[in-house]
Amino acid sequence: MSHSSINAGRLLAHIDELGAIGRDDQGRLTRLAASDTEKQGRDRLVAWLEAAGLDVVIDRIGNIFGLWQSEDNAGLPALMLGSHIDTVINAGIYDGCYGVLAGLEVIETLREQGFAPARPIAVAAFTNEEGVRYAPDMLGSLVHVGGIATEAALATVGTDGTTLGSELARIGYAGAVAPGALKPHAYVELHIEQGPVLERDATPIGAVENLQGISWQRIIIDGVANHAGTTPMAMRCDAGLAAARVGLFLRDHIARSNAPSVATVGTMRFEPDAINVIPSRAVFTVDLRDPDEERLQALENTLAGELRRIIAEEGVTVTVERLARFEPVTFDRAIVEVIETSASARGLKCRRMTSGAGHDAQMIARIAPAAMIFVPSRDGISHNPREHTAPADLVAGANVLLDVVSKIAGRP
Amino acid sequence: MSHSSINAGRLLAHIDELGAIGRDDQGRLTRLAASDTEKQGRDRLVAWLEAAGLDVVIDRIGNIFGLWQSEDNAGLPALMLGSHIDTVINAGIYDGCYGVLAGLEVIETLREQGFAPARPIAVAAFTNEEGVRYAPDMLGSLVHVGGIATEAALATVGTDGTTLGSELARIGYAGAVAPGALKPHAYVELHIEQGPVLERDATPIGAVENLQGISWQRIIIDGVANHAGTTPMAMRCDAGLAAARVGLFLRDHIARSNAPSVATVGTMRFEPDAINVIPSRAVFTVDLRDPDEERLQALENTLAGELRRIIAEEGVTVTVERLARFEPVTFDRAIVEVIETSASARGLKCRRMTSGAGHDAQMIARIAPAAMIFVPSRDGISHNPREHTAPADLVAGANVLLDVVSKIAGRP
């Protein structure tokens, strides 16, 4: 059996071109949600969607959809593809963008082949997936499935004091369409793995059957500011040292427990943040993940217990704010099987796997059958300029997506 | 024997009035060196110096002097009093300001009494003592004694990217006089203790005979940014966790060694500082102090050894930048004895002690006999709005300074 293929040159050129948008003067890539640089990325994507003959739909939370529908399938729930184009700070070029641009590529290929889908096909770029500027992450897809009211999401205050709604309006991406108006029949998200498993196993395709649960907390520890020279060590109430214990404790605990859990203290801020003053306050975040809900809850409880010990031993006070909490997600078994079958038919080794990262697919899974396709990440690195996936792997993943879409959207 | 006294009401009013300058809308006091709020404080001080009939001298590094000289002592080295009026962030009202305003008060009292000093008496407010905005701290007095070239000090880049020289010019305190032109015959600095010793011993006066050595370092730890969800704990190179080890190690080490050393990690910054990204970089400061030079060097070496262990165990790289280094200082024995004698004559209990904080006196001690007088700090707290010294203690300290000045500047 011979297989059709997506246009590899066009897909790779699109990825490179989008990856050039949002570079600072040191060449670092940053497109935070609803920022000036992300607006440039959005504008480019919309131009490509329009050039491909798709209907461009922008909803109130700024989600962008490129919709391919015909007279005889208009109004039916769409097979939805996609991901996001916002990035972390100093990012790589594949995370999110690959899924959006491969979705566009698959639609262009099918149109060029004269494929007549039984239902509309849409490619989506969801707002604020990364959550760097506005918390929680995956906010656009969360709004799409009705997990948070649109007004509440628009009122989200970012790390820079802006609100998402005003920033979307400022960059011209506060659309008029009600979020969720475009109903998915099913959702397939193609993404780089962002972890080391596929590369280590020399496996080009991952059929993602489930996704880790995620717990995000902001922790504020208050001690007593005091002079760094005159306050004996035993008389201190140092918020910074109390904060330092948390990340190290979590690492030790997870190592002892031998669980697949991960814990990250990714942000940290001291007050008053002066060389010669004992920190009165430390504000930091904890990101906990585990594919098993019971184990994730146990990890949260263990952290809470350690915070109680820290309060008792350091004399500090602790405030915990829950920023985001998502239970582990199980993807649609039938779509996972279509991914496996499609990879196998192309002679591509495929393994079922768990996603360690959060993805928009986990939100859409609340309202429609959903699954994900992973391709290898070199050295497992992501959220970093060294993020890389070999062109052959990018093309192979997009071709598997092409086949999956053909099967799901094809006429019976 | 009856004693003359400074004007207690005037001194306390001056302290309160200066302490009201630099409040933000939440009432927090911050007068960082050469800032807009510190300019307001400087303007007020200069007005008071002029109203007291003193010659106001401002040098190129922004040090302010109020000079009392007469026809028959003009040109002789001056007995210098003083301290600083810049503050940390969210500060108390006594640190530094008390020494400057008590110096002014002593001069005003002596003038009102018709005292005829054998030599000029000057009160100094040295620039950037706190070192919060510009490093190193005690920069104005360091320049005064020739410890750093004026041009180099003026070129210092602050935490906000400004240079000290341009900020001094902007606020109108880049004077024309060469730093060091005003030669001290001796220097006496009255200051709050900023520690718990005097209060604990119910002792109103400290005769400070020496001062801890200070070592300031900035440490940059570089790891690898990576996705917080997909990177197994064992495969991480987390700059934030590596940084967390440093402060905790130093605390444990000092507790084991039973030394009077103190160590503080007062500032901390992560990059990229995102919830879901493993920190690629942690930048923080370490403040080490000990009254014994050999022990301070040993502590620095211990820290260097721990950093080597962290490099080996965490897979990070470490860059260390020395920000400031001052050896322990021994103050002038004769002035310390005059302080003791003066306190004793007023029936005030006095103890010899070590200063845990850095002070301008340690700089002036390089070129002239110098010593300090301490008064109690409630709960030992400083660099904090709760910083407090009882009015009776403030007045007692100023009266001891009055007596010390009378003896040192009196005619033989």
C-alpha cells in the first residue's frame, strides 16, 4: 500500500518562520500569551489560515480556529486538530507550534488531494496554554469546554499586572464569537514529547493514552526581616531558608518513594531582597505531577505536612494558594488505536505512553473523544532553545496525523 | 557633678521628621541611596545644618558635611561625627539617621553653651551606606578614605541599572569638593545596636571596640531549563535546588562549628522564573560575617568547598563574584575608654562589644582614630519598620556623645 504525504517542505518552512517571530536582540524566543510578539505570531498564523482558504474564527478568549467546511458538512461537529502558539520565556520553536502548523498542513494536503470529509475539520490555536503570563495554563481550551466562565478568564491578572482581557483587546484578538461555539466531534493533538522516552527507545511515534495530573500551588512564607550582621543565627526567622527546604524536601521524598511523580519549584522571589537583610518573605510556586490521582493527592498531603513542620521549626507563617489542579486524564481508546494502526501501516514503531506535560487535549477530552500523538524530543529537552525534533520525525508525525484525520473524518 | 544635656525634644523631633520622609502609600519607609525620596531627606538635613549655622560641604560622591569651625581652629583636622541617612527597603527610622541627627544635636548644644572647641567639629552623612541600591555598601565613606577611586565609585551600576554618579547629579548632590578633603582628627559614630545584646543585658550604652569582618559574594548557578512535567527528577539539572542547598548548608555548618559567624542569603532570583520550567539559573547573594579574620576566611573556604560539591552532585556550573570584603576592624582604644568613662560618669551601665553590622566608622578607622557608641534596639530588630529604641536611650546615647565630643575637642 502506498501512502500520501503532507508537504514536508511547507510544514518545516512554516515551523521555522513562526519560530523566527518573537526573538529579542540576543536571539531569544519569547511569545508570552497576548503580548506584542505573540500578536505577530497570531497575525502570521491567521494569514496562513486565510491563504489556505479556511474560515478564520476568533472567539472572545482569543482562541483562533481555521475551519474547513463544505456545503454538505457545514454545521456538523468538527474534527478538531491543533495546539497553541504562545511560548515560555527563552523557548524552543516546536512546543505547540508543531501541532498547530501540522494541523494546518494536514488540512491543506487533504484539500489539495480533493478529499471530501464527512464533517468539518478545524485547526485550533488555543490562548495562554503555557501559563507563564496568566495562570492557570491551558486557559483558552479550559474556557472552550466551559471549565471556567469567559468573564472570569478575561479578568485574570498576569505576572505583569495586566489582565488577559485587556491585553487581548489591545492586540486585536478579543473576538466576538462565544467560546465553545465550535463543537468538536473529536480532537487530535500532535506534539513533541518534551521528555526522553521516545528517543531513548528509538521510537518515532507515541500514542498518548493518558496524561499526568497537575497540581500548582503558590506558597508564601513570612518570617522576620532583620539585620544580616547583628542577628545571631539561632535568633533568626528566615523566610528564604524556610523556602529552600521545600524544593529539596520534595526531591528527597520522591527519590525515597520511587514514584514517577515530579515536583518543581520554578519561581522564587524574596522580600525585601537585599544583600544585608534576612528575608521577611519568600514567594514561590510548586508544580506537582503524577499520572495517578491517588498518588498525586498523597504528594500534596506530604507537602502540606512538610509545611507544617517548617512552620513549627522555623517559626514562620505559611500561606498556600491553589493556582491550578487537573486530575490525570485518560484519552479515548478508539483514537489511540487509530494512531497505533496508522503508524504501524507506515512501518513506524509506536508505543503507548503517558504525557508528563499538560496539553489542551486534556481540556477538550472533557467534552469530546481526544488523544495525542507524540514525536521524539532530542535529549528530552523542552522549554529551552535547545528543544529539537529531527525533520524526519516531524514529517512522520504529521503523516500519521494525516492518516488519522482521513480515517476519522472520512466517509464511512 | 552635674551634667549638661542635649535638647532631647529637638533631637527626637528631628528623628521623627526625617523618618516621615520617604513613605509610600502604605506608609512604608524607603530612602534608597540617591533616589528621589533620599533627595528629600538630604534636602531636609541640609536645611537643618544651615539653620544651625554650619558650613555645608558636599563632595563629589554626595557625602554631606555640616562643619563648625572658628577663626582660630579653621584648617585643623576636624572631630567628625555622623553616619548615614539612606535606608533599606521598608526600613525603620533610627538606623544611621540617629547618628547624624545626634551629631547635629551635639554641635548645636555645644554652640548654645558657648563651648569653644580646640578644633573644628563636623557632622557627616555618608552616601550609600546600606548598599541596597549600589554595591558595595559604605561606599561614601570608602571613597572618603581613598579606598576606591571617586570615578570608579560614581560609575557603580545599581540594581535598577542606574549609575550612582548620574543619579547623584540628577538629585543635585554631585558636589564639587574632592572626597577626603575634610580630614578627620577622630571619628565617633553613635548608632542603634541592631542586635539583641544591650537589651538582654539591660545596658544602655555599648562602647564598640571592634567590628565584624564582612564578605559579600554574588553567586550564579547555571543548570538546564526543562519542562517541569516531562523531565524525570533524576534527569534534572535544577539551578534552583542547587541554590537552595547553599543557605541551608551555611546554617548547618555554623550551628555545628559553634562560632559567632553569621551567614545570610538575602537576595534570590530564578530564570526563567516560570511555574512549569525547571530553573536554568539562580542568582543570589551570600553575606558572611565574623569578628575574627581567620575564621571569616575559613568560612569563605568552607562555602567554596560546598560549591564544588554542588557542582559535582547537581551537574551545574557556578560563577562567584566578590561584591565586597572588609576585614574585621579594631577601633581606637583611647576613644573606647573615653566612651566608658563618660557613660560611667553619668551613671549609665556600659559594656564593651563587637559590632555585627558594617558601619562608616570602619572606613574612617583606616585614616583616623575611630570608635562607636551603641544604644539598645528593642528585640534586636533592625532593617524593619519594627526597629525601635526607647526615647530615654536615644537621649542617653546622645548625652554620652556630647561628653565624648567635649573631651576630644576640648582645649587641653
